[in-house]
Amino acid sequence: MDEILPPEPPAEHYFTARPRSPSRRRELRFLYRGALVTVVVDRGVFASSALDPGTALLIETLDPGPTDRILDLGCGWGAVGLAAARAAPGGSVLLTDVNRRAVYLARENLRRNRIANAEVRAGAGFVPVRGERFDLIATNPPYHAGRELLLALLAEGPEHLTPTGRLLLVGKGSQGIHFYQRWLTDHWAATVEVRARGGGYRVLEARPASAPVDERKARAGPPRTVGRRPRRSA
Ligand SMILES: C[S@@+](CC[C@H](N)C(=O)[O-])C[C@H]1O[C@@H](n2cnc3c(N)ncnc32)[C@H](O)[C@@H]1O
């Protein structure tokens, strides 16, 4: 797809490509899978003072295969990609963000945590991963950038998934997660499941209809809450 840049907001927002707000770096610590993770965060980047609760639910839900190729789309300072790299030590992770300050922080945070199986690229949407496919796309996407941008990202998602690939998407009601759940079911996913709920957030898992049904069932495991809707005929 063509590069879709987020609209420049009147006041600086976390999805600004080049934040101008003065830097105020601080260290943040959180536990992931029993290990302490120490990161640097900064103003002008999403979750600049604490791990976002939606992101926390997403990383708790992450269940990559051991050698999966994973994309953290809109990585911010790198929480999801860092967790994914830890969860799939034999796999590889790509982190991308349009916000250059976020990209620098994510790189620094990978280095600090001695993560060798991950790489950070700057750019909007799927532009930095043109022609590449992933087993898992995990994202806490930029809801504030608007529905048009989000739908463009979701519409392009299947082009970047392997035949058995899937999307993990976190969001809450006020961010329109119910709308996106329906949209995914209607537009590209034969199955959309709610993998986790908490604090008003839900983590959706969506698999494009092109993935073989048996494979999808096998990977989905035992039935959980399923948000299925009949496909629209038009
Ligand atoms: C809700 S934040 C999530 C950040 C991080 N994954 C986390 O969970 O803490 C969404 C991120 O998407 C980035 N973003 C905004 N528009 C984007 C675009 N068009 N392409 C890629 N990333 C974008 C923002 O800069 C922001 O870092």
C-alpha cells in the first residue's frame, strides 16, 4: 500500500513522526515471564510513564511458536516486540513505528535487554516490511490516528501473513474494538476469537480465511469465546 502517514495533529501526539517535545527519559521496570525487563521511555512516545494496560494484556496473551517470525506493528518503545523476542527465542521479531523517537527507544531497549533476535525499522504501516510475511502480527495499534488509518492497516494485514499466520490485536470498547472485531470477521477473517479480556480490554485473534481450516482449528486449541458473524454477501 502507499505510505499512509497519520494526520499531523494540532498538538503533538504520540503518533507524530518526529516529536518535538523536549526529551524526558526515564527508566521503567516490569516483569515478563518471571524476568525483570528494564526499559527507557520518553515523552512524545506512547506509554511514556508506564506500561499500557492493553499492551500488558497483549503481552500476557502472546503465544508464538518457538521459531515464528513476528511483527510488532506500531512498536512504541518496544514492549510487544521485546516480549515476543523473549517468548520466541528461536524466532525473529521485527518492530516498526512511524515515530522516530519510538524507533530509537525500541532499538535501545532491545540492546539493554540483550535481545539479539529482533530488529527495529522506521516507517508507516507496512511500508518497512513490503513483500514480507509473518506468522504473527501483534499490535496495540494507533487508535488515535483514526479509523481510516486502522482499517487500511487491517485491510493490508493478510498480505503480510503466512498461510497459517494470525493477528493479535488489543483494544477496548472506547477505542472501537467491537467494531474492529466485526470488521475483521466480515472482511478477512473466517475466525475471530477473543483470546483474553481484562480491564475493559480484549485481545482478538484473527486468521485470514485463506489459512487451511484444519490448521486454524489445531492452532486455535480448545474453543473459547468466539465472535463469529455471518459474512456479508456484498
Ligand atoms: C497505541 S501505540 C502502541 C505502542 C506500543 N506497541 C505499546 O503497546 O506500548 C501505537 C503506536 O503506533 C505508532 N503509529 C502511529 N501511526 C502509525 C503508522 N501509520 N504506522 C506505524 N506506526 C504508527 C505510534 O507512534 C505508536 O507508537
